Amino acid sequence: MESFAFIVSPITIKQLKSFWSILRIKNLAPFKVLHIKRIKSIQGKEIQGYLIICPGPLEEDFILDKIFAAGHLAEKLGVRILGLGGFVAAVADKEYKRLTKSLKMPVTSGNALVAWSVFEAIYRLTRARNIDLKKSTLAIIGATSSVGNLCTRKLSEYISKIIITSKDKDKLEQLKETTLHLNSIELIMEEDAYKAVQDADIVINTDSLQGKLFDIEKLKPNSIFCDVSLRYNISDKSKLRQDITFIQAGLIKLPYPDRLGIKNGLPKGITYASLAETMLLAFEEKFVDYSLGENVNLDKLEEIADISVQHGFEVWVPKAPVL
């Protein structure tokens, strides 16, 4: 039976307690390993996995050290591929060359499936509400991140006006050039995220490393806010702006929800797309560096989407039906 490992770095005390006994919060070990003994796809294939939980500081330098240490632990566990989630993946995308040189196993950030889940969420929701994407304006906060980059390029096939924002102006210029080479659209660069969303009908927020939360009061009335930054409590935000449609993207419905037994704060049978991508690559025995780095090949979105369907994994968007 093939196996994988996935690094989790809880970002709140609530998330930490879901993985770690309250009695140990004051004296945390460097890592905790949870063994998922049996995961099954609709094809009848089975894999096993290990969650490596890494508590502690979220500064970029500390996270990179944790990835190296957790990766070496995964090697000892005998796994064939290592997956990264959340803030861990965001840092790894910037340092992927160092990461791949230091570890002897393939690594994925899961960002191909995360980006696909964003695309499908927006596509399904707008179709369900008869919203014409060609007449809509999209703003992407954190557009130069791996997920933001993928979403910009993919959605440029469907949306004729996109506003991209990021703190890195040079990477923003590169993304603009690449996107316009793919599709002839109106593409605007904006350094100020709040100016970017003023007239946007749809907003995607991918900025997991942003120092402060995005102020939703700046959103255009009746717009759609799709978040994959892991910082927002969607249910709480929806109470503050009932005119806004909030979507927590990056979530996958598993075919057999009873087999994981993971307390992740999500509804039963739902898991994060980054973890799901790692599982799917293990099912396929596709042990290669996959969605790693800030410029992931766009073809991988279609590929991982096809693999998902083959194994019964489904993008979870409660507000929009499966088409």
C-alpha cells in the first residue's frame, strides 16, 4: 500500500487543540504524527498517510526549518510523497529550489487542486445565478502567489477584465505579460488591494502571508468574495455583510468520509484541497514534484481535476450545485 505524508501548521489555538491535547499545549513536542491507516478511492485503490503537525512560530525562516525537519521525518516513515498545507506551502513556493535539493522525496504544495477548486467554485456559482463572466470584473488579491498566478491565467479564458494586485511589482508585470500572451483581455495592475476591489464583481483572496485581514467593508455591494487564505471565518463574515456571497474555496469532498477520522473543523467528509492533491498523487503513484513554485504549469489544473473525478473526489461548494 502506497503512503504519503502531509505537513500541517495550525494557525490558531482552536486548530492546534483539534490536533493536540489541551494538556500538552504548554509543552509541545516538535512534531506530532497522526496515522491515517486506510483511504479508499472509488476505483478500489487504497493508500495510507501521515499528518505531521508542526506547532509554533509562523515566521518564514522558522517554517522553512520545520519543512526540512518534517521532511526528514517523513523519509523515516517510508512515505513516497510529501504534501504541504497553508502557510507552509506559501513559504515553500518561494524556496522550492532549496526544498527539492534538501529532500530525497517528491513534494507538492497542492496548489493545482486549490486553484482548480477556486475556478470551479466561481464557474459553478456564476452559472447557477446566470451571471455572465464575460461582463464581470474580477480582482485577485495576492495574484503573484502560486494559487493567484494559476487563477489569473485560468480565469483569463472566461473573464474579459481582471485586476491583479500584489506587493511584488516585478512579478506582477511578469504575470500580466504571461496572461496577455494567453488571452486578449483587459488586465489592470493595482498595488492597492482596496482600490482593486472597488468595482470588482468577484474577488479572490489568496494572500495567506498578508500581515492583516482584508477589510470586507471595501467590497462592492452584492459581489462574490472567494477566500483561500485560511485566515477568514466565512460564517462570521457573512453576518457582517449579508449582501456579499462568501465562498471558502480550496475544499474537497471525499468519496468515503468515515475513513479519515481527522478533526479539521470542517464538515464531515470535507478536507483541504492541498491534502486531497497529495492523496490523489499517491493513488496514481505519481511520485514527482507537482504543484511547487510560484509558476505552476497550467496544464496541471486540468490533469489534477481529471484525476479527482477518476477517484471520486469532488470540489465542495455548498452554494452552487455540481453541473
